Amino acid sequence: MEILKIAATSLLSIVSLFLISKVLGHKQISQLDFFDYITGIVIGSIAAELATELETPMKPLTAMLIYGTVSVTLSLINNKFPKTRKFINGTPTIIMDNGKIYRENMKKAKLDLSEFMVLCRQAGYFNLSDIQTAVFEHNGKLTILPVSEKRPVNPTDMDLKPKPEYISTEIIMDGRILHENLKRKGLDTTWLQKQLKKQGFRNAKEIFLGVCDNTNNLTLYKTN
């Protein structure tokens, strides 16, 4: 009987975490700011307690809902009142600019020199002379502006005007035709079958992935 209770509370914990994560959005699993980080840890701890709380599972569940509600409320406040972001999330800090490293700013950001060097190397900069400006963002990431001589050449530099690119649409995935995507492109299965035969395939089951660009060129990746 106790095993069934543990299974039930564990399932409740998983469902609660899933629903709260959906409400909080993808930011919880991507770039975390200071409060998101704290909230994620606390909600995870409460969820673990909920999974084994057999007598009063509503207590940790209520706590999870409160933390989730506070997190959503603060997010709404940040969106409506931009000035509160500085207090809640913090502000970006310039660590290096025009060849000068700001020691005081590093202290404010709780960042030492060795950590700064690691972040630079992770961004692909092994020579500090290649960096024009380095900004330590509030989410703990380092944003780097390279010196003009080290920046990648883009079409504007060469007075070129390339045609705009568009996201390709998946037409076949794992041997299955995505009929909604096919219809959205204004195409049908007759067109698709002709394209398959043209590239030497009998049917969609032989295709692992098929993507179609804005000019209706179909690129196929066969199943290994």
C-alpha cells in the first residue's frame, strides 16, 4: 500500500513540475537569471519532497504553486515596469573596453581574471587584443564585440545584396509524410511522389528527413 502511495505522490510531483514549467516558459531551461535560478532549485527540491510525502502531500504542492506564482508575477512586473529589471535581474557590466580591463567592474560582477579568460576562450577568443568590448550579462554569459579587423566579413561590407533566406519546412520525418506542412506549402502528395521518384525513392518510408525550401526544392535524407 505504501508503495502505491509513493507512486501516486511521485506522479503528482512530475505532473506538477511539468505544468509549472509550462507556465514559466522555456527560460527556465535556457538562459536563467538570478531569480529563475533560485526558483528552479527550490521548486526542484520541493518536488522531490512531494514525491515522498505520504501524509500531507498538499503542503509541498502548495509551496510549489506559490513559488511558481511568484515567479510568473515577477516576470509580468519586469515586462510592465522595465525599471524593476535592474533590481530583480541586475544589469550588464562592461569588463573590458578598448584594450582596458576594468578591475572594479570585475569585482562587482564577482568575476576573477581566470574566469574571464575561460569565458573568452569559450567564445573563441584566445587573444585579448582581438576583443574591442566584453560585457558580462546579468545571466552570467559574456558578450564579446571583436575589434573591427577581426569581425567576419558580411555582404554589406562588399556592397552585396543577397536574396533573403527562409526557414525550410519539414515534409517527411522518420518515414511519415507531414500532410499539414505539405498543405501549408500549397503542395500535395502527387507532387511529393513525383519528387521522390525523381530522386530515386519509391515512397516516404525510405526517407528519414525531407525538407522543402521557399522555392519548393526538396532535400531528402534517406534512412540508414
